[in-house]
Amino acid sequence: MGEKHEFHGNFWLPGQEGDGQPGVLRTGPILAPTIATVEPLLSPWNEVSRTPQPDGRTMVTQDFAEEELTTPVTVHGLDNRGRPLTLTDATTIHWGGPDSAGYKHKLRGIQAIVGGHIGGRDHLFTGFRICLCNMEAWQPQFRLAQTERAYLAEGVSLAFQDLPIPGRGSDSALWLTGQALSPATLRGIGTYFVRPLISFFTLATGRACPPLSLQVQEDSPSGPWWDVYSAALQVDGGNADLHRDLPLWLLRPGDVGLRQIGTWLDKVRLLGPLPAVVADLTAARTLSLDTQALLLATVAEGLHRQLYPDDLRFHEDAELNASVAKRVQTTAAEAVDPIHKDAKQAVSGLLGHVGDPGYAKRLERLASVAEAAAPGVTGRTSRWKTLVSDVRNEYAHRIKASFLEDGDIDKRLTVAFSLRWLLTTVLLLEGGIDAALLQTRLTAHEQYQRFLADAQEWCPKIYPST
């Protein structure tokens, strides 16, 4: 779990097992996996010609083809225990004379598979299981419902599994398992399962929940499990003070079960990458205030578009709204036609989306959804949406080029923190968290209550003292 590993054995390029070389596969948290071999697995020297010499020898002319080293390859291997090994998308980082350990060729890859040989990034799997940081908090809950399962709309089966940790005696780790997937690549599993799960647990706990371990299954549910190592895996620092930290989380493990996890994963294609931005900012420690305000203001618009595509500006009926929008566009374009030869086309283009709700209207809709679960999150919403719109436009159009003054900083703090809590609330509601439960948690949540108190200082006209 989040440890360094070395797998000594023999390595070769697919189809060239007879040319295998002794070497080692090294993996570790936050590090891209590497393979080092005693002799090179490939050569950048390509033969160009052979010329017979008068003395009977042959002169061989070669070109150095750098692309042979920079083009990604797949490497296969077999360790000393007979386990198949694969390194995907591997490129050379050392070739030539032996290094200090005696290896002449070193390749760095994206992912290493321990347990099977795959042809490359397009290989398909039907099962995964993942262990996330802080997931051990769910172990007591799992032991009360060990046979519980949830099923996604596409038939994927979800379950918690408490599995022993090799080499750690009676210690175990909790994994979330998904089986009966539509065949998916490692990238597909990362996009539609791993990253969304990281985002959901991060939003729910208010703590970073990076992956510690990942396994895949080629033929679920009965096939063997293969370990996947990559730089995305983090160190298992362990939460030695979990009992004390749990009360500071936004949601408790008992608030989030397989049903909510399944609801969340069923909406992955709808929500896309937007939740990851909010989750990353929840755990971020070094991003500037400007970056946070800009990202969250942008995500707010995108989230509204995804969740409420039927919201319109002029009329609830789509056909009537489109008709009004077209008339507005045509009338305005015709009106400016005499002013300049390019005016008609310019105005027509600018009004191409006049039937869509404006940014402030989108914010108002999100605020109305969040209010039931996060009372006071937008204060006086009519003023709040104006502030957020102004700040967003400031970034989009760079109206002022000067540095921020104290009052500007207070406004951006208000925008960044209010949007963080607003978007977190909307996303958790989409994940099946009950609004009344979320309201109870937020009412007692120290960080949320601190934001409301600070907002009264930053922008008292929007968040008046009660």
C-alpha cells in the first residue's frame, strides 16, 4: 500500500522473448515505473548500407535514429517468482554505457502491470478495485454490511472488500470493487471510475483522498487481479488520529454508502471533469486566490449547462424561445446594418446565443438548488450573483490591469469560498446525499460556519450580520 517495489527478472519487447535481458522493474508512490536492463532492449542505430572493402571486410554505415528511443514501446517481463510484468508507454531515459548499478538501458513508463502481459494502452479490462486514502474510516460500516452490493445503470456491480495487506500480519485495507464493466482500458477506468471516486470522497470528507493502490481484472468476476502501479499512487501515510479527525469531516462514513457512490458514478458522463476541479481546490494548499476564483466561476457556468440544459432566457417552451431569440438577433442585426459594413455580421454573431440564460441567471439557479442544504451560502443572492459576475468578467476581459487592493481581495475571497461551498453542495446533492442531512452537517461544520462569519466581514452588504 503506497510502498516501493522492485521486481527482478527477465525483460523483452513483445515478440522478442528470445532476446530478453536481465533487469529490474521499480515502482513507487508518486514515481513513474521504470525498467532497467543489463543490455539494451533496442538500438537507435539503423543500418543504411553495406560496402565491400578490398581486404574482404564489409564497411557498414549506420544512422542514429533518435526516434527509436523516444517512441513509446511496451515492455514485457517475467520476475523471479514467475509473475508476468508489463510496462506501458515506455520511453528510454538512459541508453549506452552502464550506470552505477551496471544497467545500460533504462525505460520509464506510464503504468506497470504485475500479473499479466498486455499489448499496450488499448488492452481491455472488466473489473477494478481501488484503495483510497482515508477509506479505512468505512471499515466499521463495511463489517456491518459485508454482503451489500450496488449496481450502476449499465450493470456494473459495486462492493466494499476488506482484504489483508501482504507482509503486515493481521492488518487489512478496505477496497472499493467494481465488476462486470463494459470492457474498458486503463485510461477509461481512470476517467470514469478512479478520478470520479477520488473527487466524491474528497468532496464528502473535505480531505484529500488520493489512490493508494489499484488493481484490475481482465475477466471479471472470476479472473485474477493484477496490480497497477503509476505515479498517481500516493504514499500511505496513514491517519493515526482518524478518531479525532472524523468529527471535522463534512460528511461521516455513515452518510455515504454504496447507494450514494453508485448514484455518483451513474452521473460521471453528465458531470464530466467539473467535479475534479472543485475537489482539487478543496484539498489545494498553494493555488492563488485569483486562480481559485477564476476556476470556480468558470465551473459554475459549466455545471449549470450540464445540469439544467432546458433553462432558457425568453420562454420555457424551446420552440417559442428559439423563435424570439431569432427575431431579436435578426432585428438587431438589421438595425445596425447602415452603420458599418461589418456591423450586421458582428451583431448577429454576438447574439447567436441570446436565447440562452445569462451568467447571472445561471448563478441564481444554482443558488436556489443549494439553499435548501446550505442555508446562507450566497447571502443576499441578488447582490451575490452580481459580485460573482463582475469578478468573472474582470478575469475574462481584463478590465483592470493593476494589482488587487484590499477591497478587491475581500471580494475575491467571498467569490472563491462561496462558490466552493455552493458547488460542493450541488455536487453532493447530485451524488444522492440527502439535502436535510447535508444541511445538518453544514450547520455544525466548523469550516462552513467560519466562511459565513468571515463573509460578513468581507462583504457585509451581501452577508449581513444576523
